[in-house]
Amino acid sequence: MTIAEKRNKIKKAVESFSNEQLEETLHFIEKVIDNDERRKDYIKNLLIKEKNLFERLAK
């Protein structure tokens, strides 16, 4: 299935949603985005801690 076909399939599915389903879907997407941001921040902090640890070990 090509990307264009996938887009059309998703578009048709979204168009068939009721307002309640659209609200639930948007809420779910916002939740996923928020979780991704938290994961990125967590990994970034881990990398900074690891860098600091290696810098201290190198001294």
C-alpha cells in the first residue's frame, strides 16, 4: 500500500467519525505527543548525566 493510499484510507476513516470519536482521537493524539515529549526529555537528561559521568571518570 502506497503512502497516498494510506492517506486516503485514513482520510475516509476520519470523515466517518462522529464528533465524539473525533474528540477522543484528538485527545489520544495529544496524549501520545505529550508522552513522546516526556520521553525525549528523559533521554536527553540521561545523556547529559552519562556525559558528566564519563567526563568525571576521564579526569
